[in-house]
Amino acid sequence: MLARAAGGATVIRDAGRVHDLTGGAQALGDASDDRLADDLDAIRMEREDRASLKRVVGLSTELEDVTEVEYRQLRLENVVLIGVYSGSGQRGLEDAENSLRELAALAETAGARVLDGLLQRRANPDPSTYLGKGKARELQELVAAVGADTVVADTELAPSQRRALEDVVKVKVIDRTAVILDIFSQHAKSREGKAQVELAQLEYLLPRLRGWGESMSRQAGGQVGSGGAGMGSRGPGETKMELDRRKIHTRMAKLRKQIAGFAPAREAKRSSRKRGEVPSVAIAGYTNAGKSSLVNRLTGTQELVQNQLFATLDTAVRHAETADGRSFTYADTVGFVRNLPHQLVEAFRSTFEEVGEADVILHVVDGSHPDPESQLRTVRDVIAEVDAQAIPELVAFNKADLLDDSQRLVLHGLVPDAVFVSARTGEGIEELRARIDAALPIPDREVTAVIPYDRGELVAELHERNRVLETEYVEAGTRVRAYVTGEMFAKLEGYLSA
């Protein structure tokens, strides 16, 4: 039964259970038992809450123009989102709704249309059908009513849960992990990125192969010894599923070898930067926080910028200079997301290595997001996974042009020393540049050297990678006073002067 709840949300009530409790309360309706009746009423409301599916408003991306219905159904998957949450009170419901809205954005990025979203409050997801058998049947009615062809769960489903729920709702059922993997497969561009995504997809697929096939297993094929099953038990060999499993294992081994082969080249590039004492700033942050837009603004370049989740999957390294002329690099990395599938954390280890090897982490947060605190926590959890907690972190709240004073006050409470910036308007960019310059390691050894004119490459390196204070041209060569790194000091050793 559908009923209208407070705030306009539509919920599905289990009418039978409500009726039983209400009848019990009426039977105790004399004046002396008012308190007991109130207690029963509270219990009834609590049980109704637990038994209901709450519709999350504002998720539908269905187009209003009915002339486009046929086009939509041909080109796009129409999905209903479902989630289970265990928290009590308004805070728990808000967290669950924010998570479902994020799932809606993921589904849209993957190319789907979101028709509806439902949440059920219960202590734990049902081990069989995720929502519970009764609620799964109600979900099936909703799916049929709105014309959905896919159901997406907000958490990773066990293979048995997915199969059981598909059997009830009669349409395809996938989970959050499958959606993220699909987005990654669409956006990966480099050979390494594509290999990493494919490996993660196969790791996800392997335990989800359905059915053992009609024919007998290869274990009973061929000659059967005296201890075996005997005549009539010899099968044709491998079943279709066993063949699929073997192919997947073979392909995964090949991909792991291929990804390992990329490591030396990646390490060589990183070592080259380290040998040249070129500091690096890793751009980390939640997906769609505006990292690429901010790097474009900081460096004056125009790389891919899209209002989509995971628009950047392959690490992009760009060169920049501090105000006093020191060179460093920005490494724009893949965005993070809550409940990031462990297959992706492992597969994209090379991307996250850029964060772990950086001198400074520029943590970009979408200041206009409804729950910036959870974004901060999610990114810091992943930073901890790559053992990068000790690296200096600079937090930048992006999209400041969308914030009012009260929102800025709340964000300031989360991170008191953060910088408010807007990649769109340029607000706070100069302050952020100054903070980055200050956070980068500074050459700390002051020297004065007279460099012969035929060693001009040393003068160029001094200007590029160190901090030059004075330059003077004398008869013996170029006289330079500068702060230098230990490596540069060793190169200048024969030309130092008092």
C-alpha cells in the first residue's frame, strides 16, 4: 500500500502489520491504560519506519517531453536505485540520501536515466535478496510501473544476492561497483589505464559467473580409476563456466604482467624528476571536485574538463614555476569516491603512487557539495592506504563562487587553514599559488660561485631548479649567489668562492 509521509515523501507501508498493532492499541483503549497505548503507538510507528521503503525525492532525470520517450528507451538504460541504511535519526537518513544521490550521478555519468530511488531502513541487508523478500516484490511492482530495465544497489551485492533479486524483479540488477567500473572503462585512455580497468573488471566478474552448465564437469572426464565414479559418469570435459573461468584467469595473468611492464618506465620518469630535484604537487580529491579545472587555472593550460564523475583517469603531469623561478610539477590524479571498489584501489595503485611520492598534496574539495565532510574523510582514507599521511597537505575548497557566508563558516570549521578558491572566477588563485610556493621544499644552502662561460648549462640549471639571489658577469665567468640543493652544491664544488 502507498501512503503519503511527512514532507511529501511517498512510502510503502506493510498494511497487515500496521492493522494488527492498531487493533491491539484499540483493545486497550480505556483511560487507565493511556500510557500503555502511547507506548504501543510508538512501537507501531517504529515498526512502520523499519518496514517502509522511503522514496528519495529529486533523483529522477526522466525527460518531461513525452515525444522523446521512444528515443530514451532505445538509447538509454532506465534505472531504479535502491539502498539499505542502518542508522537512526535524521542524520542517518541524510547520509543514506546523499549516498543515493551520488549513485544517481554515477549512473548518469555511465549513460543511464534515473527514474526513482528507494531506501529501506534495516539493521543489515537481507542475506538473500538485499531488501527482504516482501520489499523485493514491492520493488518489482515499482520497476514494472515506471518501465525500468535495470536496478542499481548502493552497496556491493554478493553474487547470490544479485541473482536472487534478479529472479524477483525480472530485470537486470547491478551494484555500485559495477557502475564505477563501467565509467572507468569508458574514460580510460592510456594503455596502462585500459589494462588496469580491464583487470579490475575481471576480478569483479570472476565470482559472479552464473550457473554451472548442463554438462558434467571435466573432473569426471576421461579414464576413471577403480576409486572413481564408474561407467556413465564420464562427461565431455570442461563446462562452459569452467572454460570461462580458465580464460579469465589466463587474461588476468597477462594483464598483471603487462601492468608490471609499465612500472619501470613510470619509475624512470619519477626518478628523473627526483634526480633533477624537481618537487611535485599531487592533486587529490573527490571525483568532480574540479581538480582539472583548478590545475588549468593554476598553470594556464587547457586539459580535459567535464562536468562528469571520473573525467580524469590517467595521471597528467604538468610543469609550473614558483614566483621566485623554481620549477615543480602538478600531478592531476584520478578522483576518489565513497566506497571505492577495492579492485580499483589495487588496480590503480600506479596512479595513487603519484600521491605517495609527492612533496605536497593539494587536496581539492567541492565546497558546494551537501556533505563536504564525508568527501574529506573519503580522500584521506585513500591517502592513508598509500601511506602518504606524512606528506604536507594543503586543502582548497573549490567552487567558492557558489558559497554564501554561512557555508564558508561551516567549511572553515572543518579545515581552519584551508584556502577558498574558484576555478571558474579565479577567486583565491593567487593566494593558493603563494601557499603552494611556501609548502614546496626550498633549497637551503647559500653559495657564491663563479661559473666559467663555457659552463652555461650550470647557470641555466641554477635558475631552473634553485633559487638565484644575485647574478653578475665578471672576467672569469658568471658570478652567482644562490640557495641550492645538495645535488647542485656538489656540481658547483669546483667553482665556489668565498
